[in-house]
Amino acid sequence: MALAGYKQCVTRAQVRALFAIALAAVAIRLAVSSSFKGHRYVVTDPVRPEPEAAYLKRGEIGLGDSEQYLLLGQGIRHRLSYSWNHEPNTFRTPGYPLLLAFLDNNVTAVVVVQAFLAGLTVLLAGLVGSRLLYPRAGLLGAALLAVDIPSIFLAGMVMSEVLFTFAVVLAAFLVWGSGEATARDAKSGKEGRLRGGGTAPRGSMLRAAFAGLVLGFAVLVRPVAVLAVAPFGFTLTAGRNWRGLGVMLAAFALLPGVWVARNYHHYRELSLTSNGAYNLLYANAAALQGDQRHVSWDSTRVELARDYASKLATDNPLVLADSMTRKAMRVILRDPLRYAWVCLRAVPNVVFGIKADDLVLRMGAAEVSGREGSMLLNRGYGASGERFVIWLLAGFELLTAIGAFLLALLSPAFGRRRAGKLLLVFTGLCFVVVALPFADGRFRVPAMPFLYLAAAALLAGGARREGSP
């Protein structure tokens, strides 16, 4: 299947419109983030993090995600050590902590940088849609991404989603073409083949190499990007660009390979992180066992920690992770159909999970616990005006999320550019699937640029009038 993408001509007016949308996205995120009052990041003396192995055995990390990232960033910046308790850490890969270390853990600077990264993500997504599909779809998809509630919320948090989403969308821009340069490279490649050269265009090879490096860095931000390479590799395979595929994969392996070598140096195990094993046992396997026994996910997590993980003698986190992975797979493979059903039932939780209530909470209240935060939609919380804002934003968030998923799934059945639409839908759904069975709306954030573009292709219409072949 060959892609017809990146043959659309994006005019200067359309580029200016995309820049305007991207700047609006930056402004919205800066305005919202600057009004946050409801979070504190504790990364100094009061935090006494335990060894990574202790958390793995207990089945509960005693630090929030933001605290973990900031402590690791602090270790890089001030001790040149990737650790949160003076032991080499493997639980978190270093991509996001490196950004924090570069900014000296200055949360204000982090929020500003993330706002501009989000704006660049909107711009790149718009260019991808404009050229892979057609300009109107790119503009509409970029506009939808600019006002996506979870993306706005997470831009103001010390979390890895913004950096990760930017890296993946940048890779999409590189692999799926770059406008006039792509057409010029294709022409030069054709001429080379006519002369008997048979070599891939230089620009295409450079883009493939850069895309591989970007995707490798994305793995160091969030290891699930290991699976995200599939749609980009498929694009090069469909175009029979074998050299480009080889270059991209070689570049892709470089940064994760360095990190695996670092872990092997410290723990004599070839592994990227212990985080995957932790989630596989205490989220995936625990969710399955809870469903089998009709008890809560949390109770089976505690049971797995008490009866299995805590009895493991070693304190080597990667050896622990290997044993925990084997245990989790035994649990899952004993009942794979039920496990698939558990994951399938979790999809609505990802789609319907809202962040509008968290956003309003952090803008309006300085000290509210997580449990109270989950009750924001109850009548007993806040003033009536505040509840109205929550309902309004939550309704908008649900409308855009559900609409994006449904329209994206329908989009390939209508109109043209079906290959591009299918590629966008497949890429977006990959990020949803790897998040299961977690039930948090933030896990759909990396999927939304691709789903919004596919949905916009159906909403925008008029493709033929804009030159679609």
C-alpha cells in the first residue's frame, strides 16, 4: 500500500493560519498554567525516597510521578548521578529528567518550555495533516489539538506527556514527508534509478536518520514508544525505502541502546527499565485477577506484592523486574480471553476520563487531596459558578474526545486519502492500546494529534475542491 501523502501545496496563507493557531495554543497553556494554585512539588529534604527495589516489592511507589522526575533531575544537575536515593535508578528512563535538569528544576521555566513545545506540536500536526491529507484537515486538526483539555492541563504539570507527544509528532512530520523537499527528493531518486544508481535520495535518508533519533529519544521519555516505531517503519516499508528503513531503525536503537548498556554496567541485566514490569504485574495482572475474583484491583495488587514480590530475595531492580514480568505473564496467559476483555472494558475509561475537573481544581484550590479532587462533579463541591465551569469544560472535553475517536474510526470509509487516514488512526490507537488497562484520561494525550487529524479529514470536507487526487 503506497501513501499518496505530502503532495498537497500548502500556501503561505495556510502556513500563517497554522502559526496563528500554534501561538494561540501557547497563549492558552501559559494563561491556564500561570493560574494553577493546587499543586506542590516536594523535592527537597522532607522527601526520603526508598530504594527502587523496595518500591517494586511493595507494589506501591511512595513518590508521585512529578516528584520522581524532579528528584532524578535534581540528581543529574547537582550530583551528576541518575538516582533518587544514591543508587542507580532504572524505574524512570532519563528523557524527561534531562529536560528538568537542564532547566534546574525550575517549575516556571518547565511550564513555559512545555507551552512552547505544545505549540510546536500543534504546528507540526497541522503540517502533517495539510500534506498527508489536505490543508483544510490540517488547519481543523491543529485547532482541535490547540483546545484539547488534557493537553492544556498537562502543559502546566511536571509530567512527560508534552515532551513525549512533541517527539512523536516530530517523528511523524519527518517520516511522512516535508513538502517541497519530499517532491524534490522523489524526483532526484527517480532520475537516479533511471541512470541505474538505485540509491535513496540524500534528504530522505537524513530525515529517516533524524526521525530514528527522535523516536529513540521518545523511548527515553516513555518506553511505550518502542511500539510507536511500527507505523513509521510501515510507511518506509510500503514505499520500499529499505535503506531509509534500515537507517531509521539503526538511529532508533542508538539512544535506548546506550541506556540499556548503562543499566547493564550497573546491574548486569540487559533491560531498559523496571517500570514496565511494575505496571505489568501490579496493573495488568492485578486487574485480571481482580476481575476473576470480583474484588478490587487494589486488593489484588496488595496480594501480589505480599505473596510474591516481597519474597524475592534480590535487591537488583532489573532482576526483580525480570521475575515480576514472568509472574505477570503466567497470570495473563492462564486466561488470555478474560485479560483481553478487561483491557477492552478499560477503553471507555481512557476515552471518557476527564481532566477538566483537575484543571479547575488546580486553578481554584491550593490544598485538595486526590480523593476530594475526584469528587469535583458532586454537588457538595465549591460554588455553583465553579461547578458550572467544571460541567461546561467537562462537556466540551467529552464532546471533543468522543467525537475524535468516532469520526477518526469512520474517516477512512469516506472520501479519499484513505491510506493516510488509516495510518493516522492506527498510530493514534497504538497509544491507547499500550495504556490499557489504566483508566486515566491523560493516557490518550499522545493519541490525540493523530485522531484529531483523521477526524478533521471527515469534518473538513471539500477535499476535491482543494486538489485532492
